[in-house]
Amino acid sequence: MRRRLLTIVSIALVVGALAAPARAAVGPTTVVQVGCDFADVTADAVVTSGGLTRGFVSFHGGGCADVGLIFYFEGSGSTWTRAQSPLRGRVLAAADDGSSTFLLYQSSSGVWIAKRPHTGGLVNVQRISTRALGGAVFSAGDLVAFTDQWWAVWTEQVGPTEFAPQKLFQSKTIGAGDCIDPIVKQQITVNLSLDDEHPSIVLKPASAGASGADLFFARTNGEVGTSGHIWRGAAGCDADWTFRQLSFAGQIDLNPDASRSGVGNNHVVFQRDGSHIVYLNNSSGTYRGRQFATPGVEPRVTTSQGVVFVAFRDFRQHPFVAIFRSGAWSGRDLTPGAGGQLVLAVTASGGRGTVLAASFSSHRLYAVADL
């Protein structure tokens, strides 16, 4: 079989040496402040009408509870509000259908979906798996929503041992009654010994809810930790997936994140061979992109009005953002001089981006907006 090779071009992003945005960024602005010294944070966010970012966050370990409270937040620029929910768990993903924000999370009793209408409150909290927190590996997952329906993909270990391989599972109501019955829980990858990790799903909206999706994940050799590649899946409304390998050049490709533009192109980022960040898109009909010179881990990507935003944690343990605007890339450290932080999400609207990150020293989730 002929292998499809990625076209990767290395580009330098030097802090402070490249073109600045047309107006100054806003922030860092506190989004959620907690009164405990956390060891980990899980969060996700999406942008909704009017450029409003909505999401969920939970703080874990250290001086906080191991299974933290989940907070809802919303805002833009320097104006943010937050509300403590009654839920506890690790936030896996957030999605929005235009009238409600959906949450995928894992608690001490399983994997759950919850819905928060834009008018407030939590409704339709339902368990989709009994795989609870605990063991050697936390679940990871992603979620999309459309017309009061959703499609979730997440990981679970399958097997009796501590290092049993991770597989992908799905649950969906999108298309129920149009092309398929609701799926409560279904395993979708079945390879015998390899791990399938860190799924990221993007929706291909269609009329009557008959939407398909693309899925990106890392397939690795697990506890050995010597090889890994990004794989891509495609499914129609029937949720019947076909998979093919996407990345070949790296030895260990991990942590993919994907976003879909308004014109229907996919944008994908992942971490290669430890600390190289790779960005790809399929606007040319095949996946092509760039490898950034600034090292980092755990990238996130989004796009708006032709502007691409790639955010990741750089070698200083700071949030770094690379922006493609007006035909050129620029990059910057968002908090020079600060302590260790985590990049959790990036959203965009009207051609401007917002990065959400957590600071261990100031015990908060914060936003840098108008990028």
C-alpha cells in the first residue's frame, strides 16, 4: 500500500520578534478563583453566539479535593461570570448547540453527560458508562452537540490488569430517529495490544440531524512508550467508523486536538517526539501543515474567519499562542515572567482568539482574550 506522507515545514516563532495583533490582548483575567492549592486542572470551553465563551472547569488534588467540584463559566474580553455546580468529577469536554452547553465528565460513579441551558441550571444529567475514576489511567474524551443532541467519544481501559490497553467508546443521540437509534455505549476500536488515546471529534452538520463526524486520536504501544501515531476516523450518521493512519513522520505522536472551520475544513494539532508541535489542515484536499520551532506540549487549535489559533504550554511552562492571520504566522508567550501553568482551551470568534489557562501560583483559571 502506498503511504500518504505529510508535508511538514518548520517555522520559527520567536517571542517578541514577530508582528503584533492590530490591538492589544485583554488579560490575563480571572475566570474562576479557587481557595485551594490544586495539583491538576481539567477544563474545556467553546464559543457561542455573540463571541461568548462557555465552559466547565474542575480543580483536583493538592489542597483541593481529589474529585473536584465542577464550575461553569462564561464570558469574553475582561468580563466573566462563574457558577458552582453540584457535580464533582474530571471535565473531559464541552460542546454547545446554540441554546445549551453540554458537559462530558467522569466521576466516582462513571462517565456522564450533562446539559446546561443558556438560561441556567442543569438538566438531563445521564450516565453513559459505569467506568468510574480510579486505577492507573484517567479517561479522556470529546463531545459535539447539534440541535439538542450530542455525540461523545471517550477512552476506557479494557482488560483486568493495571496496564490494560485503552480503547475508544462512543455514545450518541445525534441522528436518533433519522438514521439510527440512540447509542448508550459502544466500543469502536478493538485492536488487541495498542492504546487508543486522547480522542478529538469534529461534527459534519447535515440537515435533519443526519450528521457525520471525523475523529482523531493517538494509537501508541502503551506502557512501552516507544511509538505512537495519529489516526483519523470517519463516520456517517450511522456511527460506523473507518480508520486510517494520518501521521507517519514522527516516532511518538500524541495529544491530538481538532477543530472544524466554517467552510468545512479540519484543523489538527498534535505533539511530536516529545516537544514538537505540528499543525495540519485539509484545505488542499490532503492534510498539510507546519511544525513550529518553539517547543511545547498539549496543543489546542481553533479557527475563525480564516484566522488560526494554536495554543500550547511552552518550554517555560507558559501558555504560548501561534496565530495565522493575513497570510503570516506570529507567536508569543502570553505570560512572560510567570510561574508554571497549564493550557486548557482556546476559542475564537470574529477573527479574535481567547486562551484559557490555569496558574498554579495564583490558584485560578484565567483568560487572555482579543488575540
